[in-house]
Amino acid sequence: MSFPWAKEYKPTHPFMQWMDEKLPVPRLVYNAVGSGYPVPRNLNYFWNFGFLALICLTIQIVTGIIMAMHYAANTAVAFDTIEMTVRDVNWGWLMRYAHANGASAFFVVIYVHIFRGFYYGSYKAPREMVWLLGVVIFLLMMATGFLGYVLPWGQMSFWGAKVITGLFSAIPLVGEPLQQWLLGGFAPDNAALNRFFSLHYLLPFVIVGVVVLHIWALHIPGSSNPTGVEVKTESDTVPFYPYFVAKDGWAVGVFAILFSIMLFYFPNALGHPDNYIPANPMSTPAHIVPEWYFWPFYAILRAFTQDFFFIPAKLMGVMAMFGAILVWFFLPWLDKSPVRSGNYRPLYRKFFWFGLIPAMLVLFYCGGAPAAEPYVMISQIAALYYFAHFLIIIPVVSAIEKPLPLPYSISESVLGHDEGAQLRPAHGATEANLA
Amino acid sequence: MADEDGVRRRDFINIAAVSAAGVAGVGVVIPLVSQMSASADVLAASSTEVDISSIKPGQAIKAIFRKQPVFVRNLTPKEIAEANAVDAASLRDPQTLEERTKEGKENWLITMGVCTHLGCVPLGAGEGETKGEFGGYFCPCHGSVYDTAARIRKGPAPKNLEVPAYEFTSDTVVKIG
């Protein structure tokens, strides 16, 4: 579906006409990311991050397939094959560091993309399905990132695998058998490494599938925009090609510069030195931390140190960590405000900038800090706020807030006026008696 | 054509076919799921014999059992007294030192070196490692603290360090597993 004024694909070349009859892939592309897809004319730079995420996914798949050509998922040699890739394979260092830093870049981009959604209410009707699929992609990304970090079989790889599969042992009754089933043994070993490699290769393609659904679901109502006012007429939109393709291209350029700086000058800045020590099942590193993109959720996991009635602290922590993301699934229904954009929601905006963002940053910092005071207590307070934000503050704010007046249309917000602007029919009035 | 009960031949075939497909589906899923469980070579009973003659009171060693560390610790009389001074009923996972050691060998504390929280190796068995505020073990991952009987005293771990099956084959040799 698209807007009625969307340009129609009309191939002129006989071959393209023949193709359009047999397999209309060019038509699909034209309507999805070409002139046939009108987007709001007022999209700001935050709307570039979806495309950047796609670029990151592509980088990861290309470099990942190449890494797999030089890697062996065997505990005896896995660590060495990575080092040999870096030292001996032509351009192997580039592939390895692009893949490792590409994962970080992907998460940077995706966090901006997600928080764009929080601020501008992108999750609200009619785009709930876009949001839900997005959360699924994020969960798949976390699983893929975790599995990939295990493959070099360094100390952090091994102990990360042990701790994360240990999360499942918190589940009552079936927990320990489940953990042994996941690992294929009592501790991470060859069986675990092999299946992690298999799944690490599989999941990115599952992500590609869900991304297709994500974009499909998005293109039914069309993209949201910074005002949160829906598209009314053709003057509110521009065709995706060339306008937004050019803007996305510019964003890719900026991204490429920043990514290159990380890749070529600080390739190990986001890694952990302990992962250059081969895995040793007999010795846990003194300070064990996951990759930086898991820190906020890791802090929530560690925030639970006391049993809660009959629920052990361990299970509480695990439930809270997963709950911290699962709560996003309910966001479209927790936020009842009819106004989408934070620009027109003065109270919501304050809680976003001075509540959610600081809480996430504090959790992020504490997740990377040692498991000691005062970090545990600070994590507890921040985790409490985090859940309160979604489960209490958002529903209450959306009920009591008086939003600012919205522009009549996207055109009005851009141009300052809209010739076609008209008052909405008063309550009970009909089109007929207005005319 | 319906018989006297109103059951048609087609209804029977429908139910039979769907049931057969369901049973076959379960039959296919079982091997697909089961192949991920620990394989026979992993499960093959592995036992470890540990010579404890060189472990002096206050010392501990790490042995390997099922590719995981086992702590073998020779408790000092003071550590035994500390463990016995605690009212076991007040603990998160109530157990006395006596229940966690063999009769007449109360000074030999043999436990898995696997934190019951998420599986890290606690510190305290190696030379110079911190033993935590209860003098037993301290897990650096998430801050679980174990006492001199390796019982959980503080932090997120739900259980005491697991005591594996073991026996003294002589005064100086322990067979674990």
C-alpha cells in the first residue's frame, strides 16, 4: 500500500517491461525504496538510522561470511584461527576488526534508532507491528552478538558463555537440564562452541527475514515523522528517491568516517584485553563483563541481591533482565497519549530527557563496573526507575498531560502555513452542513 | 456416505491423517531436540583421583572433574569452629559443616568450584586469592560470598557450593565422581 499520489512504476525498456510481467522485482524496489514510496518531507537526521542499521547488517554479513572461511569452531584451535586470520590472512586484520567493531557500530545505530522511537512515539498506532518486529530484531541481535563473542574462545568468550547460559539455570525445575541441553555438556566445551558457531551463522539471516517484515509493516502506514502528525496530502511528502536516498547517502558518509576512525585507529578500544587470553575453564577473570552493548541489562541482572519472598534473587535478576526488554512489547498500549511526538508532549519530554536517558546511562555505567558497592545500590535505584518509567510514569503522564497544540499538517510545520488548513468539523457536525 | 452414527468415511480419514501427521511430527522433533543434549563421550563417567597428602591445613587445591574445577580444602580448626558457630537454620541454604563433609574427615571440605549463581569460579582456593568476608570463597562475577563451609552467605547465589559425590580411597587419596 502507499499513498494515492505515489508514482507508478512504468518501465520503458522492453526488457524491463518483459521482466515486470514475469517477476516484478524492479517494481518492488521502486515502490519500497524508490520514487514510488513517498515519505514525509520533514524527516530529520534521526530518521537515517534505520538505513544505517541496514548498512551495518550488510557489513556484518559480508565480513562474517569471510571470517567463517578462516575460522574453525574447535576449542583446540578456535583462538589460534582468529589470531592467524588477523596476522596471516591477506586483509584478515581488516575483516576481523571490521566484524568486531561492526557489531558495536550496529548497536550504536540501533540504540539511536530505538530511542528515536521512544521520543517521537514511533511505536504508536498504526505502527505497533513495526515496533514489535523491531523489538524482535533487537532480541535476535543480542543473541547473535553474544554467540559471536564466544567464538574466539578467549577468557571473556568462555566465561560469557558460562554466565549467560547460567541464566537459564535460574528457571525452576527445568533450569539445570536446560542449561546442559543448551551447552551439550556441564560446562562450555567443544559441543557448545560448535553449535554457537552454527547459530551465529544462522541468526543474521533470520534477522534479514524479520527486517523485511519490519519494512513491509512500515510501508503500510508509511514512515512517521518528527511532528507525529500523519501525512494528509501530497505536499506533505517527497519521493524516497532521490530525496531520501540522497540524505541516507550523506548519513552513510558520516557513518563511514566515524566507523573508519574506530576501525583503523582504535580497533580494540571496545574489546576486552582478557579476551586475548585463551579460554581457561579453571580460572575466572577477576572482572568479568559482557560487551558494552549489554551493560544496561547486565546491571539490571546484578541489581537483584536479595530473595523476594519465595523467588530466589538469581531468578529475580534473570526475569528483570529479560523483562527490561519485554516491557517494550507493551509500550504501544502503555502509552495512551493520542499525541505521538515528544516535541508536543512537555511532560513526557521531561521524563524522557531527565528520567529515562539518565537511568539508561547510569545502568550502562554500572553494568561495566565491578559487582561491588556503591554500583550495586546505584543499579538498584536506576533499575527501579527504569521499570517505573515504562509501567507507571508513561501511563500516568499520558493520562494527565496537556499536550501542546499540533500543527495542522506536516506542510504547516515546515512552511509555517498551509493553504489547505481547515478547522475540524465540530462535534456532531457533518460534512454536509459544513458545506 | 454416513453410517447410522452420522460418521462419514471422510471424517475418519481426516482424523486419522491429521493424527498420524501429529505423531510423526513429534517423532521428528524428538531427535532434532535430543541431539543437543550432552553426548555419550561427555556423559561417560569420568572420575578424578586426587592426592591430598600435600595439602596443609589452611591450604586448598583446584582439581578437575567433568572439565570443571573442584576445590579440595584442608580446613584449619579455627575455620571449622567458625563454620560450626553459625546457626545453620538461619542460612539461605541451611546445611551444617558436618552434612557437607565425611564423618571423621570434617577438615576436608570438597566442593565444586562453580558458583551456584551463574557458574563462575569463585576466588579463595588459590594462593593469595581473596577469601571474602566470611573466610571461604568470593565470586568476583556478581559478588557472592561463601563461608568456611562454602555455604552461601551473601550476594545473589541461591545455593551452597555443590558437594560432588566422592570417597576416600585411602587417607591421602580422594576419588571424586
